[in-house]
Amino acid sequence: MRERKSKIIGVLIFTVLVSGLLYLTFFAKKKINKGEIRMIEITGNNLLSADAYLKFARLDDSTAYQNLKLPVIKDRILKHPYISEADVEFDGVSEVKIEIKEKVIKAVVLNAGEPFFITNQFEILPLLTGTKFSDLPIISNLSDTTAVKPFSFLKDNEMKEAFEIIDAAKLTNESIMQHLAEINLRKGGDIILTFSGVKTPVIYGKSGAAKKMVYLDIIWDDILAGKNVIEDSEYIDLRFANEIYIGKSENTGLN
């Protein structure tokens, strides 16, 4: 009888311990916010400062945190045009941590003198004050009929071709991508590329982006080094199959 009673007590203690462990494992992290928030921290940001994101979401005033709920915080953060995903978690004490994922910016589109971001999904976004970006190529001289509006999608043939050039540069030679400064679409004409630190423009023409980028890669080190034949030239022409032409501007047909 005593042995049976001991076994029952042992089972009860074991059950309580397991229940407590399960509670800590599955429910502690889901603790409901009852106004303990004193701090909100954002990580994963590159385009804007954490303070800028908090200000946009009206989360920059810690005195207003008392009645905030996690779904509300997440909803406010996701309304920012640069953010695609947000993971919001309360540490159970006083701090909310927000891990954000920003949209992937492909380039800067210049239209009527006004710059916009364009994402890898062809979405046009405004270039907000305080935005931090570098090494993004500029896409300029779109066709006159092209309408560039914030939060619209611009996936026409011109923009697809510009994206193909960017992708080809990334895959072929990281140095070419880093120096790529501008993709001049010339309102539907032959595309011209300019590179930072290089005075000689490249007439890229249309189509065949991957193949042409390989040709450009062949002479890329000479271009950067300013070898005589390139230093004395006014353009590099890749419009012709299996050929690279280097010469004077009057021969391009682009004047």
C-alpha cells in the first residue's frame, strides 16, 4: 500500500514537472503584452536608419508604448514601402525586437530629373529623405511614353533589358557591376553604358546582354588600366556580333 502511494506521488510530481516544462517551452514566448514595453529595437535595416523606420510607424515615442500590442506594431512597420517582411517578438520583460527584411532595390530610375527606386520585382518606390544607398546604377532616358509613378510596376521591354544588363554584369565580373554607373536607354534607342572612373562610354545596343558582357569582360582590365588604344578612344561599341569596335564619336551614328 505504502509502495503504491509512493508511486502515485512520484507520477504526480513527474506530471507537474513535465507540464511546467511544456508551458515554458510553448507558451512563455507567447506572453501577452500587458503594457510592459519600454523599448523597441529594429534590426536588418540598410536603406534607412532604425529611427527613421520607427518614426514612420509612430513608434518613436516610448511614452506611448503602454497599450501597444504586437500585431499593431507589426502592422505599422509593414506599411513602410521599403519593408517586405517583419518578425516582431516581445522578450517577456520590457523590449520588443523587430527583425525586418527590406525589398531588394535593383537600380535608381531617373525620370524627368526625379529619382525613384525600382525593386527586383519592378516596383517603383519613392526615394525618401535619409535613404542610404550606394553602388546602384542609374537607369535614365526612358521612352517618353513610359509613366513612372510611385508604387506602380514598370515591367516593360526597356526595363527588362536594363535588368538583364545588371544581372549579366553581376554574373560576369563583380568589378564591372561595381563600376556600372548609368544605363542610358536613349528613349528606345541603342543603350549606352557609363562606368565610374572610366571616361569611355560603351555602346551596348539592344539584346544579347549576357554575350556582350563577356566581350566587355575580356577588355575590362585594359579599360580600368587606361591602355593607350582605349584611353585615346571616344567609345567602345558592342553592337556587332562577335566584334568589339573602339573609335571616334563620328563613327557611332549616335550624334
